[in-house]
Amino acid sequence: MSDAGVYDPHEPTNRAVHRFNVGLDRAVLRPVSKGYDAVVPDGVQTMVGNASDNLGEPSNLVNRTLQGDLRGAGVALYRFVVNSTVGLGGIYDVAAEFGVTADDTDFGETLHTWGGGEGAYVELPVLGPSTTRDATGRVVDAVLNPLSTVMNSDQKTPRTSLKVADRVGSRARYGDTLDSVLYESTDSYSQTQLLYLQNRRFELGIENEDSYIDPTEIDTEGF
Amino acid sequence: MAPLFSRRSFIATASATALMPALPTAAFALNEATAKGLVEKLVQEINKVIASGKSETAMIGDFERIFKRYSDTSYIAAYAMGVDGRRASGAQKKAFSTAFTAYVARKYGKRFREFIGGRLEVQSVKKVKSFYQVRTIAYLKGESPFEVDFHVSDRTGKDLFFNLYIEGINMLLTEREEIGAMLDRRKGNIDQMITDLKKAG
């Protein structure tokens, strides 16, 4: 464990994957997202994001239930039903207008609520930063998603396209911020890792007050 | 509510005020109200810059001015340098502080520029250890609202923020990693790192 609470026993492999991911971003994702952003109006980008998020709600429902969070399960169910119908197949987030905003989860979080530790840091090809726990969660989510069981292969192709478009849209939306991490920071691997772990722990509510940096921790003499 | 000053703190405050007449934000004692007040003023200034529609360079200049006035720049710089600060000379520390402050203003100023059309709102304040955590919510166009926390301390005798958390990502830790990586890449050469820092962000 380092000072920042990072456990990274597979660093050499992770760094190789990171180089691949950055290369992929530079060659494909980044230019495609710029084109997408230039061609697709903001309103449509939001619809694509909404529709893609809506297809994630059944999975949220399952995970919230497994986490014993029945209120959260209710939120996912309500959002899926309302947005799929009134929200025209999920392209409008009507539920949010009614005050029921998205609260995404995944099987990685379920493992966390069951007491599963974070494990080691891993950077996955294409998918990006993760941990052994969260990578396991991704696999389980793919299997567990109720939509995967009810959808036939004709319906799965548009779903995959939607997910890809959403990913491209996210790359466009956070373009400058991601550029600054991937291309402007000195060690983009370490910076990606640190940002991911801090944000993930925050999402899971792990961040505790003991980890806050004290204003008297460092001698500031001369600075 | 407790009286604003006890007699003892009044005397201390009076002499401190006499000694530092030019302080822009003459803070008496840090409490929930003053910590929140500081962040409210800070947020007002940031929102004003965001709404001004100025050029990026002009906005970054404004952010640097705001950052110098409202944050504990010496603590933030010292923390970012970490243990390497122990082998730095006085001149290096000073040069680093100056370069680092401008770098932070550029880097975070660019991010705040993305807030155009959005705003920050102060929510609540809480005492944590020896400091106060002031929670704000950022409302950005087309995004779910997210938390931005300011950690405020009166370590220097003034109320200043010394750390910033954006959705759990804390500035001190993130910048210490970045400065550490810069030093590693330059084989620990502090002067070289400072020169490069002037171009970074």
C-alpha cells in the first residue's frame, strides 16, 4: 500500500494496458468523439445518454435488491417503468423531472456491501481503470442483467450500438478534463489510477473523515 | 448562541488586528458561520468570473487572484512538494510556491470554465478534526449535480481553504502525485521541475 492507499501489485502489466488504452483513445475514441460532438446536436446526445442509462436500470434494480436496499430498488423500478413509457423508451428522463434522479450501481458495489474488499488495482483493456473486485462485478453484471435474458439477438445489436454511442458521447462531454489527465499530466497512469480510486471510494461511501488531510500535517516554513 | 468574543479572545483579536491592519479578510475565530461565509464569498467571486464571458486568459488571471486571496497557498504548495520539500532551499521553496500557485490557477481555472452556464451553491458546513468542511453543489448544464467540498482552516490566522474535493477527488493528493511524477521524470532536480511547472497546466 502506498501513502494514497493504492495497492498495485500488477503495475507493469497495468502500465502496458494503459499505454494501449491511451493509444486507442488517441487513434480512435478521441477523434471519433470530436466528430460525434460536431455532428450530433447536444439534445440528441442527451437522449442517447438517457436511453443507454435507462437500459441499465434493470441491472440497478437487481443490484439494489441484492444490497438489501429496497428503497434504491424501488427507485430503479420506478425510473425504468416511467422512462420506458412516458419517457418514450428512455430517451427522456421524465423520472428525474419528477424528482427521482438516477442512482446507478453495479455488482462491484454489491460485493462491497457484502464486505468484499477492493482488491488490487487493475487497468482493463478498452474499459479502463478498475479493481479486482469491480472487474469481477462487471463480469457478473453482464451475466446478471435481466435484459440480457429477455432480449433476443436482434434487440441486442441496437443495445450495443447505443452503449458505444453513449461511451463516445461521454468522451466528448468530458473531453477537456480527460485530455488534461491523459495527455497533460506527467504520469497519466498514476494520475488515472489516483483519480479513479478516489472517486470510486467516494461513490461507495468509503471515504471517511480519518482520511482527510489535516491542515497542520506539513511544515510550511519557507513556502 | 455564545457571545461573539470572550474577553480573552477580544484582547488577542484586538492586538492581532492592530498588528495586521491590512488583512483583506480579518478573521476573528473560525466557526461554522465564518467558514461558510468564506466559501460563500469565494463561490460568489467564482460565479461572477464564470458569468463574465471573458477570454480564457482573462478568466485564469481572475482565478489566480481569487486563489491567492482565499486559499492557504503556502500549505497547498508545501503539501504538493511533500518530503522533497525537506531538501529544497529557501529560494527553491519560494520559486516553487509562486510557480505552483499560477499552475493551479491555470489548471483549475480551465476546469471552472466548463461551469459556464452553471453555478456553485453552498449547502452546509461541518466541523471535522481541526477544520471545517463546507459542502457546495455544482450545477452544470446537462449534468447531474455533484459535490464540491472546501476544507477551511484558520491555521495561518486567516480563514482560508487548504483543500478541495470534487466528487471525492482531493486536490492536495492529486497535485502531490503530479509534482512527485514531475520530480521523478527529472531525476529529482527541483530547479528543472520548477522551470517545467511554469509551462504546465
